[in-house]
Amino acid sequence: MQVLYQRCAAIDVGKDEIVIAVRTPGDGPQGRVTIKRAYKTFYGVLKEAARWLTGQGVTHVAMEATGIYSMPVYHAMIEHGRFEQVLVCNPGHVKNVPGRKTDYADAEWLAQLLECGLLNASFIPTAQVKAARDVLRYRTKVVRQRTSEIQRLGAVLQDAGIKLDSVASSIATVSGRRMIEALIDGERRGATLAELALGKMRAKIPDLSMALEGRFDEYHALMCRLHLQHLDLLDQMIAKLDAQVEEMMMPFRAARELLTSIPGIGPMAAAQVIGEIGTSPQEFFATAAKLAAWSGLAPGNHESAGKRKSGRRRHGNQHLQPVLVEAAWAAVRHTGYLRSLYHRHVMKNGGYRSGVAKKKAVVTVAHAMIVIIWHVLATGRPYHELGEDYFTTRKDPEKETQKLIAKLQALGHKVTLEPAAA
């Protein structure tokens, strides 16, 4: 194959050590030679490795993406080396030849692919976007921890025979908190506990009186107290993270406002999208289809011997997908194009009685939303609503008429058409 980059290097990244293979012109096979070195992953040593590569005249550097371990290496190369390009590549695209699995062999194989221009770089966000991404991903984990803690609290109440969640919509409401704290303080009378209900829950006082009578003892009180304290701590953490997100989103306010013009996407979802793809996705993803494929929301493409096989989606970005699916569920509650698209695919896949049909349809809506996001950010224009009748207005009236006539005739009816009165 043709060598495109005369002096290039590849790095096999590990937790404690990196192995570098440099490919340069020389007396080896095909006029190329390989120089290999190993370095520790201490940041000072990585800076030395970047300077050594610069001294070798290397213009292009590539490494496999290995999560958090590859990022210090990437930043050391960017900040302390003088290279035309530093690529972080998907490991699935650069698998080594079976039977030659060592760090040195991996690095040399990667360098051979790089010199022929066969490697594609993964998306690496800017420093500001990366910082926001880390904070937002951590916030998501804390919110999930809070949900798990509420479930643990509910399990303790169930063990004590307290059926609060059978009557109330959630045990995490203000009324639920008041009742649980009263139980911890020693109150055991169901009627008295039920009187602590506030607002709309007071209409459920008769049922609450029965639901709050159980076998709640000191052990249950201890566990509930600890769960409530943990929930308070998690609430404080979420509040701090929310404030930090708002501060970090200030430079991206215009892009955030553009995203919130899309149905189903609120301020926090917009911040999460920016954290995952940045504000200018067109700079890395040439088309909306490429972004959809990268996110893992595009249908799979698997055809062999003229037969189309599984269309299962790829894994893609596991942090962006849940955000878009949740936004899609919110979007289909609003009248408009996305709701019409959802209805169209639900009926296509089995109807509203099928849970699978609804899940497939909402993924289709999420795919449409990532396409919309690309266009909104690339053009700088807010979302334009196509309308709920978008699909019906595109149909050819003559063809639709013939289809309906054919269906009626198949059922044994004789069809006669008359023009509608003006």
C-alpha cells in the first residue's frame, strides 16, 4: 500500500506504561524501519516522550482509545509535541493480527495502518466541552444513586408492612417525608400519620390510615433515618452540580437556546447534548447521518450474498442515547411532526398494544432528533415545526384513492365515486 506519512508514530497505551513505534524511511522491508521505545505514564515522562517524537521528525501520531488512560497521553502529545495531527482511534477498527498480541506488536501494527492513511480519528471535544461533559456525566450518576436510595427506602418500609407507595405516587414527596419522619420519631397510629398529608394527598387519608399501620420497629427507624440522611446529601450534591452546570454553560448559551427550541429538549437535556457532541458537530461529523451512526441511533447495515441480515443498532455513545430517548418520550407528548412520526412507526410495528412497537418507534424519534440537532447547530437556526399533518400532505391523493378503492373491493364492495359538492 502507498505510504502517505513518511514519519509517523503509534502508541499502545496502558495504565502504567506506553509503547511507541516510530515508522521512518530506512533500509528495512519496503524501505521502512521501525523504532520502538517504552515509557512510564507519569506525566513528566510523557512530556519527554512527546519531545523525543518531535526530535524524530514525526508528523502524525495515533493511539487506541483506552478510556481515561489515553487522555493524559493525548494531552501530553498535543501540548508538548509539534505534530500535524494526533489521532485517538476506536480499538474496534484497529484490531491486531491474531497470534501477534504484544504491546510492541500492537504499536507497530497501528503505525503501519497510520502511515497508509487507514485510521480515522475519534471525536475529541474541546477542553471546555470536556469539562462540562465530566460534570454532567457525574450528575447523571448522582441522580441515579438518588433513585436507587429511594428504592432502598421503599424496601425498608415494605419490610415493615408500611404500604405508603401503594397509595401515594411516590414516597419522596413532602407528605411522604413527613410521614416517614413521624414513624422514625415513634408515631405508630395510622390515622395520626395520615393527617400529615398535604395538598391533593389529603383526599387519600382513609387509605393512608390503613397503609401506614405495620410492624415498624427501631431497626426500621435506624435504616430509614440513614436513607433520609443519604438522600439529603445527594440532593445537596445535585444542587451544587446544577449550579456548576449553569456556570459552565454560559459560553454555550446561544447553542443551548437553539436546542431548547426542539420539542422534548429542556435546558438540562440541551446541556447534556452539548457536553457529548459540542456546539459545532459539523466540524467533525460531515453529515447528520454520520452523527446519528456515531451516537448509535442509526439502523445497522448488514448485508451479505444479497441478503439483508440483522439491522441492530451499534452501541454508539452510551451517554447520549439515554438523553435522546428520554427527550423523545417527552417530544411525542407534543402535537407536531415528531408525534406524527411516532404514531406512524407504532402502527407500522404492531400498534399501541405492543410495547415493542412503542419502544422501536421512540428510538426512531430519537434518531430523528439527533438529525434535527445536527441541522440546528450546523445552521444556527432554531427548530422549524413541520406540523402534525406532514406525512398526510405528502401523499398523492390519486394513489390514496386507488388504494382505498382496492381495499373496499377486496372486501366485496362495489365502489362508485362522485365528486364532492363545491
